[in-house]
Amino acid sequence: MFDREPLICLMIKATMLFLLFFLVMSKATLANDFQIGKRFYEKGLLADGTPVNVVLQGDIEADGYLINCASCHRSSGYGDGEGGNYVPPITGPVLFNDYAPERQYIFRNLYQDVQTPTTRAQVHGLKQRAAYTEQLLNRVITSGINSDGEQLSPQMPRFMLDKATLKGLTVYLKSLGAQNQDSLPKIGVEPDILHFATIFTPDVNLAEKAAIMAVFNAYFKRKNLNTIAAQKKPNYSSGYKSDFVYAQRQWQLHEWQLTGSAEQWTKQLAAFYQAQPVFSILGGKGQRWQAIHEFCEQRSLPCLFPNTPLPVTAKTGEYTLYFSKGLQGEANSLATYLESLADVSPVLQIYRANSVGEVAAEFLDKRLSKKQSPKVISSHLIVTEQQMLDAAFWKPVLVQKKTLVLWLNRDDFATLPSLNGNNLKQASIFVSASLIDLKNKPLSHQRYNKALSFIWPWALPNHEPKRLYRARAWMRSRGVPITHELEQLNTFFVLNVVDYAMHDLLDRFSRKYSIEIIERITENGLNPGLYRTMSLGPKQRFAVRKNSILNASLLMLKESNR
Amino acid sequence: MVRWKIFGYRGLGAVYAIKNDLAKQRLFSVFFCGLLFILGVEQSLAVEPNKPRYQIREIQNTLDEAFTQKVSLIEANGGAVQFSDLVAGHKQQPVIMQFIFTSCANVCPVMSTILRAVQKDLVGKAQLISISIDPEFDDADELQDYAKKFDAQSHWRFFTGELNDIIRLQKQVDIYQQNKMRHQAVTFFLLNQRLFRLDGLPSKEDTLAELDKMLEETQLSVLSPG
């Protein structure tokens, strides 16, 4: 063997192998360090899996389950300035470089937020400081002494760290906020252009799509004109505005029309994304959103407020925000209402096979059977996909002594015979107002009957927030025909939210941070007037929480008021 | 783009870097350090003495209005409670009250951790109350999880309710913000017909000491040493 292969070759081979091994191992430990750091940052667990000991405010003991870095500095690492506590950013570039406060990044904290004496002192007291190293990071975390040797306020807790965790944390912090010029285009950010997309699934008809696109187009057009105007005279605009201009870009929208069945969508989405990466997905519409939700979560791609009756509720995502829990929320509200009644006859749920109504019926069953001795019994009447609904279908249904729950679309609902003068046996029929598109298309007067109640996700008629009138006026003044008001106002809301968020984001293109900003501003009066209230918070993913059960007689009132 | 800096240290650093003559560098370095030292001393002299991290004041007028109001709350592990009944006990025993929400990131966990720390010293001596300002998200289940997370004992109770009721309550005690995300760290102390408001985040020792002071002042003697 030795004669055939010179020793030197063997040695070279061995070295190469060793080097390769070393490389792989170091890559692996780096990945491992990253995971340790991430878990510590977000969950407060040390490298050995036990919760870290924390001391708060000088003398209060707690542990990593209660308090961790992400609670205050947030998942993005960009910190938090809201409320009575300013928390500085600790993203890699900020932490491991010399730091000097720059006005545009703390502008909101300086001038716009509600300030307490404490926050005011904190923000105005921000100072330049030297870069951190791993050792200095250790010192600030364990003893609160910063990179310049100054003592931080006790609002920054003290943590007992071990070496392995510190190493992991350093790796992880370096990864936060570390977007550079080369990687930005991969998340849809080019030097002059910011790319967005909107998504339509194949069930959306052309008229709906056109109505939504009209709002997008009008908004983008105006937005881009304003940006051009501001950039033409960067130092002209009064006061602070010029501080922000450098970060502004032209907005470009890409329309991602999906085709075929849901199993094919992931591939299509990947192809769209590869052709043109985008910073986030705005609105859009589709009956089923699961595949899109999963795509967005996998790619850490914000997916903001689609119009869908079936948001993913089982495991809430990080990057997908919804208006509401859709039909699941409706089913829950109905169940709560039915259970609150003194006396309720058994429920008969009517829906078409393989429709979204079928999913809604399952939600209602699931919610009703959560109680140990269910007060409300439910059975199903399933209409096949081909079956025609007509008087012959409804007649036997309407004479049963049952509480009817209709998870039907508009066309099917239209076949329900007039209830006036009918010898109805059941006290009540409940209908999903969203499924029959009641917001866009009121029923003709004679359809309303006291026996009929709607599950109603919107603000009560005549109690809409004032912003409704402004949102409508905006559309009219931009020449947008209001044909599908619900989806159009929802789209207007998404655009407002994103506009505010991008303004706050400036050139800190962290998608996590953009989501945190949206969590914070959704309650700031951006409600387009459709909902009674809208709000989000950290990790909250559904902005509208309540549905009303609205008797048709109330809508009748509204109709006659018109 | 105009960069706004509070001090120009970085500018001096740049000058320093250009001097590549070693002797000059050393000299400059000594000079620079000296300068920094002087600046540092000057600065530390200029710094105000350690500011307290919280302020306390007595709220004069709202007490009756706020605490006789008919506001229904729902307890995390129980039924409906009238707010006025809930705090009526403060004539015998102090009530410490905070407004929080379970998904709150930065302020509430610290506020609740403070109550978690003092609750052991206050068994049988005070009632602790946390009320959600995000009641449509914080249902009884969410609040129970939150209470468990903070090891709440039986004298620390958690409440949710109707959004409008809770907004009304917040307005009464003057802490309502249009957006719950602007929520601030406030703790209320109710004792013997008086209402105190603490703004900020005190330590455990401070909290107990302040409570003692208030008790002395209001001549409620439940917390007397021992």
C-alpha cells in the first residue's frame, strides 16, 4: 500500500479530510450556537435548557419563563418605544459598532409618542457609545455596565449567563437586523424600488379582482407621485420631513394570480417569488388561505390582511396577519349566543359538500361539543354539489322544529322561500352574513323577517366609526368605483397600515420589525370604518375579535332609514 | 443625509487615526484620553443625582366616582363581579391594582413580576388586582394562563370584562390611552378611602416601603411590623 500511494499524498488526503471535517463541524457548531442564542433570546432558556435567573429592578427575582430579551427588545431586536419604557435596539449592526443616536430613528419616541418623565429622560439622554464585544456584552447582561463603563438603568434586568449561552447569544444578535446591500434585493428591496405583491386564488371573480386592484392602483399612483415630489426637493420641506426622504422608494405591486387546485399553489408562489422577490404580500382574496399562509411562514414573508373566510387558526403564524378568525370566529360567536339562550331547539346546519360552509359547520360542532354536557345538539343537512335548491327542498326543512343554521352562499340563500306568512315552526334561522355577501349587497326588503338573524362581523348598522366616510370619500375622489365596498375598504386599510409601517421602518428593512410596527399601530384609528374596533398586540394575529348576532328587524330599520 | 450626533467623539477619533507618526500618536492619545477624562468628569458632575424610578401622588377627586361606579367585571376563574364591590374591602385592607394585558411585551411582564414578588409579603395583608385592558383578547382562559405563569396566589385576582366598561374605568382613573400599546406602568393603591397612584417601576423593597408609608399616613395599621 505504501509503495502505491506515496506518504505525502496520504498526508495531504488526511489533512484535507480533517479540514473538511473541521469545516463541517464548525458550520454545525455555528448553526448550533445560533439555535442556542435564538432560544435564549426568545424563550429565556440557557444552553442546557434550564430557564435563566433574572433580577429585575435591582431586587426582584424572576426567571426566563417570565422575562426574556424578546419581551423588551422584541423578536426583531429593534426594541420598543411605546408606553412608559424606551428600550434601545440591540441588533447586530447597532450593538457591535460604535453607536450614535440618529434623530430619524428615534423621531417617534422624541416627538410623537405619549411621553412620561421617564421616557423623556431616557430618549433625550441617549448618548454615543463604543462598540460591544462578546466580553462587553457579557458584562452589560450580567451587571448592567455598558460598553463605555456606564451603569444602565435597572429597567434593563440582570441575567446570569454561562459561556455556551453567551456564545450563542452573540451569534444570534449578530444575525438580527443584518440586512446588507447585497441581500436586500432578495427580500424585494432595490435601491429605488420597493416590491409588493397581492394574491388572488382561482375562485375570485374578475369583478371582485378589478374592484380591489382599482384601490391598489389609485393608492400606489398617488404614493409614488408624492415620493417623487419629496425627493425633488429633499431639503425644502419644512422641518423634519427631509430626514425621512432618503429611505423612500417607488412602490411596485405585482399581481399573483393562482390557478388550479390548492396543491399546485406552493409551486406557483415559489415561481412568482423567484421571478420577483417582494417585501410583503398585501391583502388579496381567496376562499382558502392555508397554502399561502404556509408559504409566507416558511419564507418569513409578511402576509397582511387577506380577504378570506378561512384563515389559519390552528397554529398562529408569525408573519400572517388576518382581519378576523373568519368563519371559525362566526361559529364561536353563534355557539356562545345559542348557549346563552334559555331554551333552544336542536340545531340543523345546512351547507354544500366541499364548500367553505362545510368547514364552518365543523367549527360549530367542535365548539358546541367543548362543553361537557352540550346544551345545544347539532345535526347536518348536506347539499351535494350538483343538487338544486328549490321550494321542494325547503318545505320539509322549514316545518321541522329546529334552529336552522345556514352556511350557504348568496345564490343558494336566494332560494329560501319568503318567510312572511309562512307557517314557520322553528323560532329562528341563523345565516352567515359574510357568506351571503350581505355587506356589499343588501337583501331586498321583503326578505327580512324577524325569524332571520345574521352572524354579523362588522360594526352595527348606523354605528360605524366615522372613518368610514373618509375612506369612502377617498375612493370617490380618486375615481375608484365602489362596487365591492367590503373588500375595497379592507384593501384601503392594508395600504394605510403598510404606509405607516414603512414610514417608521425607514431603511431598517427587517420584516420582523415591520410586523411589530403593524402590531403596534393597528389600533391607531386606522379602522376603515367597517369594524367596531380593530387592534393587535405582540403575537396577536386577528385584528377583529367580535361578531354580533343581528336580528333582521334591525336591518329592516336601517333599510327604511335610507 | 444629515446625521445628528449629540457629541462629536467620532470626529476626534478620525483626527486621531490620521496621525500615523508613533510619537505623535502617543502624545495625541494621552491628550485625547485626558480630554475624555475631563469631559467625563464634567459630565458626571453635570448628571443629576440618581433620579427615582417612580413617582407617587394622591388622587383627590376620582375616588368616589371611580369606585362607586357600576362596572361589571368578569373574574378569570369565576363569575361577574361589580367593581365597586371588589374594591369596597379597601377600608379594611389595602388594594393594589394594576391594568395589564397578557400579550403586552415590555411593561406588563415587569409590572406583574413586581406583584409576584410582593405577594408573598402581603398574604392576609392586602388584595392584589390585575385588570386586562385588552378584554376581547384576554378571555378567562388567557388570564388564567397568565395568572399561573406569574404564580399568582389566591389574594391576587385577575379580571376581564366588556371593552366599553373597561375603557370607562380607565378613564375614571385617568390612564386611558387610545391604543393599548401605549400603555404605561401605573400601580394604584387604595386604602382607607384614599387613592394613590404610582407611576413607574419600583423595586420590591420600594414597593413595600411605599405601602408602609401610605398605611402610616392613612392610619390603617394592618401592615404593622411582625
